[in-house]
Amino acid sequence: MDPAVYGMTMTNVAPRVGFFYQPKILPNAVVRAGWGLYYTSQENVNAQYSIVSQVITINNSVSNTQGVPTYVMGVNAMPAVTVGQITQAQDNAMIGAVQYLSTHQHSPYVNQYNLDFQYSFAKSFLADVAYLGNTSRHLAVNWNPFDCSSTLIVTGLGPMNGAKWNEGLLTSAGGSFDLLSLHFNHDAAQNPTPDFMAAAAYALPFAVGPHFDKVQAQIDAHGLHGKVHQAITEWLFNSKGLGERNFTDESPSWRNEGGTVMAAGFLNTVLRRADQIALTDMTGSQEFAGIWKRREQVYAVPAYYAFKMYSAVKGDAVLSVDTDSGTYDMVGGVRPLDNEKGIPTIYVVATRSADGSTLTLLCVNRSWERDEPVRFDLGALKIAGLVNAEQIKAASRYEMNDEVEPVHVVPQPITLTAPAAGPITMTLPHESVTVIRVAVK
């Protein structure tokens, strides 16, 4: 290890003990046993190397031609280490999470032990029964190779394409994994008008839904319903190239308020298929649709707050919803979902808490020009208390949070008048996300 990062230690003693015993009553038998303590620094070497490489990438001041750390003549060959303060320029240039190593990290080690009984017979045969074991200490990750309880995921394709690939996985190994991963990455609408590109981006989350249904039909055809679920391990869609790096007022992006409509719309599609989709992981929680840092100011993009608002329905049961809000068609949008009909302007998912006391309405208004008056008919459910709501909206889809105005676009609380009877009424602003919570009985 580089002494500039880890101080020299003289306490890592590694004893090994072994013995054998041949009982007099069994002259052809021998018992052997052993124990040893072994230190490993490779884990910390790899971590140190990755951190150093991150700084090298930033300041370009060290030429790193070594692909993998090697051990040569008792010296770990490592690139130069930055042990001083990281400069502000380096900090501003760092993308994603920053890794740190503690100078007080305990040295990882392994105990290895064995007990062996050997017996020779018939001149040229030997019977051997042995027990081997080991325990590790101070490792970053302890992994049991015999633990088969982990959730297994395989890399699928789709959902719009890849049916042949997924069929092969389901046919050859359908009973050996739990999750089939899918990737939803698309951009570049075919029409340059900003409103058209917004309409195309907002349509994508709804338009992709039937394709998830087709993947589920494949799973069901193999008798794996409830055993294999879909996992959307990456979703990145937009109506213009460069996605979150779109700094111009041309389309929704993951940095501005339009990204909130895209994120919430996609979450609604996932919730409506909660029995099919067990996991969804958006690409990039830092410096994307999540947490940013500029000039020492930490802030979140508007879409981050959509995730936060939606997290309140964890453990809820998803209810069926009928919507008659009107629809629009999207022709010439984002390929291959560029000819979609009947996209609902108002996209609603309803959930009910496990104890049945709270109804939550997750509402997305996709309209890029109209504030929509809406009526929510709760059917047989009766309102039993307050009707509260949170709402993310902005005068323009291009408004965003930044280091100057870190909370410019955030959820605003709303208290609605609970009707004595009949539907809940309100107006959903254009390009907005509203989460309504109703006490019911």
C-alpha cells in the first residue's frame, strides 16, 4: 500500500500452525489439522487505485498507463496519489459520487483452518475425509458463495424489441432467475417544434405500457407468472438528444420542470403494472434526475421531488381507474413509438393504504397548454376527513432549480375542501404533477 495513504503497521502478525498425529491402534491412519491467518490488501489496493484514477481523470496531471495494479518485487506499483486538499476546480469537475478511504481502515484478514483424516488400505488406496473452513474480518463485502437466497437478474432486451432474445432466456433458464431486466432508452423526435417535442416526450411513458404487457405475456406463456418479474434497470427517454444535458429551451429535459411530467408519467405506468414490474431503476440519481452540486450549493431537480412524492404510496394496493379526460394522438414523435393514438391528457393512478384509511391519487396533466378542471368520483368510498395535496407546477416547462434558486420548482401544499357528497373537484395546471391524499372509509 502507498504509505502516503496508509501508514506502516507492524501489528499484522500472520501465524500458521499445523500438526499431525498417527494413533498406535491405527497404524495406517493419520490425523492432520492446521490453522493460519492471512492478510489481504488487494481490496484496499483496488479501492485506492480507483480513487486515484478518479482524480487523475479530473486533473490530467498524471499519465496512468497501468491498467491493473500489480505486485512487483514486494512493492505495489501504484500511480501517484493526491494526498493534499482537493482543489475547487477538481471538486466542480467531479461527476457522481466521490469515494474516500479512511486512513484508519482495519487490515482485512482471513482465518483458514482444516481437519483431515486419512487412511490407507489395500496397498495402493487412500481414503481421505476432511473439513475445510475460513472466516473473514474487516472486508468491505462479506459474500457467502453457498447462499442461494439472493435475487437473480438476467439481462433481457426490450421492451419494444428483443422478443427473440427474451424468449431464449425464458426457454433455456426460465426457472433459474427472478428478474428479467429491460432498458427503455430513446430520444430525438422528428419535429423541431418545442410544443410537439414536449407532447412526444409526455406520450412515451403511456405508449410503452402495452410493450411491457407483451413481455409479461411471454413470461406467462412459460408458466412463470408470479415467479419471474420485469426489472426496468434503466430508463432514459426524451424528445431531444443529449437528454439531461439539454440546456436550451427546446424540449423537456431531466433538469427542468418538464422532466417532472416525464418522470411521474413513467412511474404511473409502472404502478399500473405493479404485478408485472418488481423493480425500476432510473439512470443516474446524481447530476441527472436527482441531486446536483454547484458552487457549494446542493440542490435537487424538480423530478427528484416527484420521486419523493410518489414514495408515500409504498405498500399501498393499486386500484383500477377509469379516465375520460380526453386524449391526443402522436404521429411522427419519438421512434419507435412515433405513431401512437389515444394518449390520455390526464394520467391518474389510485392507491389505497394497507389499513384502508387513505386513498392517494397520483395525477399527471400532460397538456402543454391547458389547465384542466377535473372531477374525481370515488365510487363507494366515503370521504372521512381532510383532502390534502402536493403539486409541482411552473409557468414554463423550462424552469429549473439551480445553485442560485435551489428550491424554485418544488412541491407546494394544497388543502382542498372535502365535499359532503359527490366528487372531489379541482383544476390541474398544465404540465404538472399533483398527489392527492384523501381520508376514506
